Amino acid sequence: MPDFDMLVLGSGPGGQKAAIAAAKLGRRVAVVDRPDMVGGVSLHTGTIPSKTLREAVLYLTGLTQRDLYGQSYRLKEDITVADLTARTQHVVGRETDVIRSQLSRNHVSLFSGTGRFVDDHTVALREAGGQERTISAEHIVIATGTRPARPASVEFDGRTILDSDNVLTVERVPRSMVIVGAGVIGMEYASMFAALGSKVTVVEKRAGMLDMCDVEVIESLKYHLRDLAVTFRFGETVAAVERHPRGTLTVLASGKKIPADAVMYSAGRQGLTDGLDLDKAGLAADPRGRIEVDEHYRTRVPHIYAVGDVIGFPALAATSMEQGRAAAYHACGEPVARMHHLQPIGIYTIPEISFVGRTEDQLTEDSVPFEVGVARYRELARGQIIGDAHGMLKLLVSPEDRKLLGVHCFGTGATELIHIGQSVMGCGGTVDYLVDAVFNYPTLAESYKVAALDATNRLRQLDRIGE
């Protein structure tokens, strides 16, 4: 008889939810993770610390209040790294306690150390002191997450040449910074350091950034970041990064040279699978360390599952949690519905971006007709109260059945607001529901009614011309 019904490798969002779901179904469950990484990369170097840092930046710089109190407004003049990390350390500490408590009260055994496969039912646990023991389980869930991908040609030192993990431990706020990569992580940090006053240059080999987002939203973000003195170098690749006594020099393939105090690489993520000895369990990972799974998150070994960032796209904490729960239910023979295709995306730039459904470009490419309804925060009393005159909400509406095809939000609270649109879309609701609904006043949620009225007025004009 195996030691446990389910063994989970990794305690990040996917691993936590898999373990707790199985435990609530009465199974004997264990989790393996390093003692300093309970909660996973998401809690210690990824989602939680970066979003907490963002809140500290917004608060201490007074950035969001400058429309009300003037462009020189600043809560603290000389912001130090200690000022920024104090809030992060507090939140990470509290969240670690919450996760340990959740695992404990659900009777999930937590083993400190790292695991590697001995065979497809057995894992060797190497504890902090170097001792090794084996643990067997009927089902195993791989939820080891990812680490930043590091180009072999770049000499990272954790002080002046950084990745997205150790950027949180910089000794001081750099006066100037080069960020290589204009993906989600790169643009989030570009926003934060620009808000702190760093002169930021973003280098991206593609022609643009965040191409999954609405074009109008991206143009608005570019405008705001340029207003914070961010320089964009699109269509450029980095040939070399040189470290000098007075800083760094980033040399581009085009011949341009960019001096800066620090360089941060945001070149994608690499699955944390190289130490698992996957071959001993009959498994393999692709060159990016990712594991292939089926619709139930099973690997090619049916009793071994994989969830979270280690399986690739969409690699979000929110989707990882749902994958973990679904994998545990399937392993335990419990009925579980497929994850809904409508998954909101949240990007914590300054300002925030969030969307659900399709973009205008995608609908146009698919030859799907649509009408647009827009609400701008400056038209809302709440927008004036909080000092956000630039935010907006956009609804994409089908003229045929009046259902929502996409919702795109840019500005304060975007990642919260998007769930209203997600719920309406998920329940098959129409724009007319939003027109008739009563929203609290004054709120940003009222933007849905304003945008819905804008869309229905446009639809009415179409109907009149067609009569």
C-alpha cells in the first residue's frame, strides 16, 4: 500500500489547490516543497511580491493623485528599497502563514525538501540536512512551476544584471534601467520603475508589445509610459550586455548602445523540471522544461498529473488553481466540469489592463461583425473623485444577438471590474442587461451602464438605417 493517495510536488497555487481538493475528498495527501518556498514562486518571487511592490510604488510616489494635487505631488521624496520591501515582506509572511494553516487544517502532510522520481509511484525526498527518504503515492501531481529563462550569453550577477526574480532584491532604486522584453512581466516592472523616477528603456525584438491586448488600450499604455519618460526600442535585439564600474552598457544588434545603472531580462520562463528525473517515471519535458498534458491534466503516465506554469500557457495563478482542483477531482474519480473558455487576463502595469473575450482585431480577422460601446472614467463621478481621468471600459457587442463578444478595461481597478463582464458573458447575457441594471453610484462599475448605452445607441442607428 502506498504511503499516500496523492503526492504533490510544489506548493504554489496549482499544488495547493490540488492537495486541498483531494484532502477534502477524504484522501491521504502530502506536499513536497523547499522550506523557504511554501506558497511557491507565485508567493515568494512572482505574483504576490510584484503586485505588493506595485501598491507600495503607487502609494509612496503619489502617482495616482497627481491629477488632483499637481504633478509635483509625492508622498515620500527619497524612496528607498527598504520602503518598498517592507510591505512586501509583511504580505509574503502573512500569506505563508495562511497557506501553512490551510494545509494543516485539511490534514495535508507538508515535507520540507526537494523531490525527484525513483519510479512512477515513488519520489525520493532530499531534506534540508541532506538526508534522503522515499515517499510512494497512488497519484502524483507535478506543480513545480517555472524560473526566469536566462540567455547563456548574459552574465547575471543579481545586482546590475537581473532577472525578474532578483529584481526584487536590488540594493537601491536605479536611476536608469534597460528592460529586455516587452511581455507582461517586463511591462509591469517598466511601469513600476518609471513611476519611481528611473529612466527606463524597453528593448523588444517584436514590432510591438502585449499583442494579445486591445490596440487602443496598448496605445493608451504607451502614451502613459512615455509620459513617465519610458523609451521604447521595438524591432531591436540585444547583441551584448557589458558590465562596467559605473554601470552597464547594452549593445543592440543595430549598433545602438544604451548606458544604464541596471539591466533586467524578461525573456520568458523555464519549467522547473530538470531536477525531477522525469525519465525514471516515464516522462519527458520539452526544451522549455514544460510537460505535456491532456484535457484532464494527465501526463502520458495516466496516474501522474501536471498543473500550473510547468505545463505552459496560460501560466496564470488563477488558471493554475483551477487546474489543480480539476486534476485532483479527476484523480479521485469526482465529476468535474471543463474549465470555462472565458478566462480573464489581468496585467498589473500602471495603469492596469484587463480583458475577457476577443479583441477588435480578432473579430475582424474572423469576419465577425461587432459594435463598440465605450465609457471613459472622466465621464464618471467616481473617476473624478479618485483622480483617474484616463481610464476606459470598452464593450464589443454582436449586432445580431446583442451578446458581449469582448470586454476590455484600462485604468484603476481594471482587474476587478472585468469580472462583471466575464459573468454576463459566461451566463449568455446581452448588452440590454447592462442597460437595465442598476449600479451603485458613484462607482467605476457604472462604466458598464455608460458603455452599454453607448453601444445600444450605435446599434439603434444601424437598425434605423436598415429599415
